[in-house]
Amino acid sequence: MTWAVFSWNFRSHTKGLIAATCALALLVGCDDGGQFNLGKGLGIKAKDGTTTSATKRTRKTVERDIEAPEVFSATEPGLWDGRPSLGGVWVAHPDVKDPERVIIRNQANGQFVVGALFRRERDIPGPRLQVSSDAATSLGMLAGAPVELNVTALRKEEISEDGPAEEATLAADGTALPPAADVAATTLDPVSTAETALAEPATPATAPAPAPKPVAQPRASSLDKPYVQIGIFSVEANAERTANQMRGAGVVPEVKTFEANGKTFWRVVVGPAVTASERKQLLAKIKEQGFSDAYAVTN
């Protein structure tokens, strides 16, 4: 009698332990969405090795303008003589060696504009800084009235920024797999499906679409400065007007937008030229249209 009671108690205890273990396994096997996934819950790796989830960060590179006073910097009176000028926003100074991109500040009212800096060839009595009509308008200058200006060269600086984290499913070898598409489950009637398949004639396989024609890649240039800059403008309409004028002369320009100190500007450039002779021809044709201050730039 005692052995029978002990055997019955042992079997009852064993059944309870097995039931508790099964319940725990079911709970562990549930994923975050409430679906049963015992392999994922217990950390079992699938045979195809595609259960690893990883987070990757993307990095992007942005450019910004920084002031480079070691290249050029001058604070002295500037003068607009009142005559209209071509080439957009620019100033000219006798100490300049090469054309530069600069920020021009009106020290009197705090207004500023980004433009080009050229060498002033002729030594004319009066302030050494010569100001274009577009620059004078942007800076609030009056014709014939000298204004204290600060002109500082600009340089491009690249900054790497971390992008938002992205969840990616990785294979066993660590390569990322594309995200799985959503699949909607539907119930099919096997009888009606078979009847439909027998009733419909077989459709021939469609021919694959023709491959797109290869796009011609831009020609590589060996020049350090393959582009020609026509001008920098603070008004988009002026930049587009200049670009249309160049198109009429048979030159294909490009209007590039950039920002500096919270303001938007437009550059009109042509290129890239592949050879020095091609660049020389571009410069000659541009200067024939009246843009005598056009010069070669890197980009």
C-alpha cells in the first residue's frame, strides 16, 4: 500500500513538472508580436542563418563654408561707381593673386553677401575695393558713397554626420538582407481553384522587357579647374537670365544653388572642360558675351 501511494505521488509530481516546463517553453517561444517562434525565443539559430538582427548607422558627408582669412582678408572702404556691371556679385582689389570666393560684409549696416573676388588691374584714385552693382544692391550701398567693407576668402569643409539607426536582418555571413514584404494570408477553395485552372487557357510567358540603353557617362577631365564660373548672384532671376544668355550663345551652363550664413546664392558655371584648349575656347566664348570676369574653378 505504501509503495502504491508513493508511486502515484511521484507520477503526479512528474506530470505537473512536465506541464510547467511546456508552458514556460510556450511563453519563451512567443515573439514581441504575440506570434509563436520557439527558435527565436530559445536563441536557436535557423538553418539558413537569417535570424540575426543588427542595427547599423549611416554616415553622410555635408559641406559648409568656412572663412579663410589666411588666404585673403581686407577691411577698408569700398566704392560702387553707380554703373551697372556684369558677372553678378563681386569685388575687385589690387592685392588679389587668384580669383576667390569671398564673403563681403557691410560694416555699417551688418548686411553681407557671398560673391567673387578679382584682381583690380587699373589703379584708379579712390578706394581700392571696387564693388559691382549686384554686390552694392545686396549690401545696401549707394552710388558714389564709400562704405567700410570686410572681405574674407571662403573655403569648403566636409563634415561627417551620423544618420539615424536602421534595423537590418543579417545572414550568417554578416551580409544584410532586404526587408521581407508584407504577405496577406487568404483561404482558397481547392475545388473552385482547380476548376478555374482547367477552364482558363495557359497564357504564354511574356518576353522580358528590353534592357535600358546605357547612359553616356560624363567625360573625365584631367584639369585641376575644369569649370568656368560666370558669376555668383544673390537673385535667382539674374542667374537664370545669365544662363539663358549663354544658352543662346551655344554654351550649356549650369545654375548651382548654395547657402552661406543663412542666405541662398546662385552660381552660373560651364563645364567640365576635358582639355586646356577646350577650357580656353569656353572662356573666350563667355567673354565675348560681356562676362570679362569669368574664370576657371574646381567645381
